[in-house]
Amino acid sequence: MLYGAYHLYQKSMKPLNLYSKALGKVGSFEYLPLNRTRAGRHFLASAEMVERFTRDYPRPPFPFDHTVIDGRQVDVEEEIVLSKPFCDLRRFKREGRHNDPRVLMVAPLAGHYASLMRYTVQEFLPDHDVYITDWLNARDVPLSEGDFGIEDYVDYVIEFMREIGPGSHILSACQPCPLALVAVSALAMKDDPAQPNSMVLMAGPVDPRINASPMLKNGDMLSPDMLERLVIDRVPSAYAGRGRRVYAGFRQLSFFMSANLMTHLRKHWEFYRNIVKDNAEEAEAHRVFYDNYMAVMDGTATFWKETITRVFYEHHLPNGKFMLHGQKVDPGAIKKTALLTVEGENDEFCPPGQTEAAQDLCSGLPQEMRGHFVQEGVGHYGVFSGSKFSAHIAPLAKGFMKAAVSGDPVPAEVRR
């Protein structure tokens, strides 16, 4: 019911969106004086704000047609290596590069597209063969393709690791960290050749009981069944997935926005002022961030409910009762995959300690195959994007991966 109303709202805003977009284009013409006066720039800022507030944000493309390697520009071509009903395994193929370390980036399936990890991809492109789980919008997947749950997610990750082949690495950010750990554990339990050389878990709820955030504590007052009745919708008939039960992306976006409402309002006010002051670089940075942040996708109701139940309410993994197709998963079986956990000092969604919990679960790893790092002064998204990620976290992760292959000591900053 709510999804249908949201769809109608989006359609009803289309004329206003087109009108404000047209005003902005006309006002930006070089022969008009609007963009050369303060009053005119107020007009342009207002038109763009209205256009952005009424826009239906599409899936953002990955902005990589080249990268720079050893001072030389190298073309980058995206290719889909493996296509599944709910996810594509996407590779960023670099011209003339064949022997660089392969890394699978496991993107969150929590409302945003995989392009939210574009900064992560960007930092690894010059020296790694990068693959990413490009999750598809559940509203666009026909019911004939079946359902998708938490164990299907793990199966996809395992299948992708086998497709990429032995000797690779895996990096996970945010929500799928416990599921990436389950996938690697399952490979280790079978001594599968696809076991990665290293696993980097960044800002993920391996054990969400540790330093539990206020929003999670408040959520504990509602049972998963009650939450399901409150937040699950059916996809309207306008989409290919009509009738599918989903946790809609617009609900997740409203949750994220309300969690830091004043921050978002301040950023939009600064964006308005930057347009008026003709601060083009700052305004463009805002556009790039929010074009990705506002683009949201639906997840299946099954995956959402199983994640809430098994990860956040019943804590199956830290309690030693996570089952994968009837078999208990044992992270202690991991002996060939080095483990690096990374957290943000000010992470509001996944506070410090929740990701580090993976260290105790991987009891079969010797100390020299472990690493942990807490980045000062960053929140959740700063763990896998932004200036401090580029300057500190990415180099440490790359160094850790390299040490996992060479047998050299892990970087001093991450030794436990």
C-alpha cells in the first residue's frame, strides 16, 4: 500500500522536476546574466534544490573509464563475469594488466547500490584486479526467479570466489561482513582451493551486541515479525518484480536520513550556499555524494528478515549456531586466510568492537596472520571512503594483503 503511494508520488513530482530542471538550464545559458549576479545564483540554487528533491535517483554508474598505473593512464573496461538473478559479478578490467592480485569486494545489500563503494574500488584499481558484487534491485527481479535469503547471499559469495579462482583476496564493508566471514568459513571447512589469501572486514556487525548503538537497542523493543508487518511492502505492478515482498529502498533511505537529520540538513544548506558563492568544486562534491546516497534499491523481505533475526537479534555467528544448509559454520576452521578487521572511531552504525569480534571467532589463525586497525576521526562511511580511507586504511589493507601472500610481517600499524 505504501509502496504504491510512493510510486504515485514520484510520478506526480515528475512535472515539477522537469520544470525546475528546465529553469536551471535556461538560467545557466552563457548569454543570460543570471549566473553572473548574486540574485541569479540564488535563483539557480533554488531551482537545483527543487530538482534534486523531486528526482527519482537512478542506479549510479561506476565512474571509471581509466586509472593511473606507474604514471601512465590505463583504460578500464567493466565486464560482467557471472550473472545471477539477484547479482552480477562485475570486474574492472584494466588494459594490459593480467597478473595483479585479485580481490573480490563484497558490497552491502542494505538499500544502496554497490556504487556506494566507488571510492574503495578507485583506491584498489591501480594495483589490483578488482571484482565487486553488484546487487540488483529486487523490484526488477520477476517472481519467477524465486526468493533470495541470507544463505543465498553466502552461496553467491562462495560461487564468486570459485569463479575468481584460488589465491585471491576478499574485502567486505558494512552489513555483509558476517556473511563474508561465513562464506570463507564454509570454504575452509571443505579445504576448498578457492579459500582467499586474506580477508578484510570493514565496519561490519560481526557481533552487534558489543557497544550496541542506541538505534539497535530501540529496535530490540520490536520483534522481527512485528517489524516485518511495519516495513515490508509489495512491489507495485509498474515494475518487473510486481508482487514481490520487499524491504523498500525508500524506507532504508528515510532511516539513514533520520538517523543524522541535522547533518544532512546542514550539508544541503552548505550546498545551496556554495552554488550562490560559485564554489563549483564544493558543490560538485555534494552532487557526486548525494547522487549515490539518494539512489536506493529494494531487498527481498526474506533476506531482510533473516538478517534482522540471525545477525541482529539472535546473533547466530558469535553464538556459534549459524547454519548453512543444515551444517553449522565454524570460523575456527579458517587457517589459510589472513584476517584484517578495520573500524571507525566514531562509527554510529557499527561501533568499535563489533567487527573486531571476528578475531576471536577465527581461533585457528596464528597471531602473525591477524591484524586490526581503528581509524581515528571517522564515522561509518569514512571506513571505506573519503580522504582518511585513501591516506591510511587503503594502504594498510593493501600492505596486509601483500604480506598474506609473501609471508612478510604484517604492517606494524595493524599488528594485534
